[in-house]
Amino acid sequence: MERSEGTARSFTLRSLEMSGPYPLSDQAIDEALTRTSPGNYALGYLDGDAFEVFYVGRSDRDVKQRLHEWVGRPSRSETHASAAKAPWGAQRRGRFPVDAPALARVANVETSYTLFSYSYARSSEEAYAKEWRNYDAFGGRHGLDNEVPPRAAAG
């Protein structure tokens, strides 16, 4: 893969020691996460054989329950919708020269995240610190769907 951004995202995911990726479904979550614990997660799509991360988060009490809340929810930004989920169709207007590329338009039918990765944390403070590292590593507000930077737990 020549795309350095995708390679960097994949490498960063491994370097942050997260398990996955797994399909973002209730069944896969229940099979992968076996305990109640604070933790971190990343949501995204498969691009070829690379997991592209577009949202990072945490749970201060139960990362498994938090992931269940994401099943079927749409991504927060159409910018980061899965290319695999986008039906491409050429919109031809008039005649094109033989060697001209056809113009295409994308319209997302399905914008839900399809994969997740996770890690457990020993405490909510550890989960918060790791969420910041994940947020920065994957591009912060410019590279992620996260609407706001990580916030400390109330109390």
C-alpha cells in the first residue's frame, strides 16, 4: 500500500496495543470483551487490509457497554465514511473524449462504522490518558470524527 496516511494509521494502531479489529456487532463485542472494565476503543473501516481509524473513545467504567452503544450508529462525518460502502456511478453528461476518465459521484448508503479495536485500562485515569494519546496519534480534530477532544471524567 502506497498511502502513507493509511499505513501510519495502521502502524499507530499496533503501537497503541489495542486488540482487533473486530466487526462492530453485538455478537463480536460479546465474544471479544469478556469483562467489565474501563478501557479505550477505536472505530473505523477496513480499507483493503488496513484498519482505518476515524473515531477514538473511552469508557471510564465499562468499555464493552460503551461499544454496544455504537452498533448501528452512523459515523459522525461523511468525510470519513467507508469507501467500501460507497456505491460509485458514473454520471455522464455529453460525450467524453476516448481517453478522458469518467466522472463519478459518491453517495453513501451506509455510514455506520464497521470495525472496532479496544484495550482495557486499570483505571478511568489511565483510560483518559490513553484516549488523549490515541486522539493525538490519529490526527485529533483534523483526522478524526470526534467532535471534541477528550474530556476528563466528572468528579
